[in-house]
Amino acid sequence: MSIWYPSLASFNDLTVTETEGGFEFSAPSDSECAAWLGYYNSTEELQEEFNVAIIGAIKKQIEDLDSGN
């Protein structure tokens, strides 16, 4: 499984809100991030792929920080 990501600069448009059930991602409708989020919200399978990839990326970042990388 390989997730595609928008350009780094487009992440300036991304808003992450903590919710009771986890996190909510949003972006202005005309942005590259909105297209990215829209794609991964288009089916349950893609939503699951997105969730697994994002959680994995967060865990990797935490592990890297803990190990001093």
C-alpha cells in the first residue's frame, strides 16, 4: 500500500482538529489538500488506507523523536 501526498507547501492549507473519535482533517475546497482528502474519503477502502498510512507516519515520527533521529 502506497499513499500519495500533496506537495509540502500545500500542507499550509491543512487543518487538523482533535475530535472525540480521533482527528478531523480539512482544507479549503479549492486547495490541493482538499483534493487529496477528497480522494481518500471517496470510498471506505481508501479511507482505511489513509488511516493506516497516517497513523503509521505519526508513529514513525514519534519513534524517530524518541530515538533522537
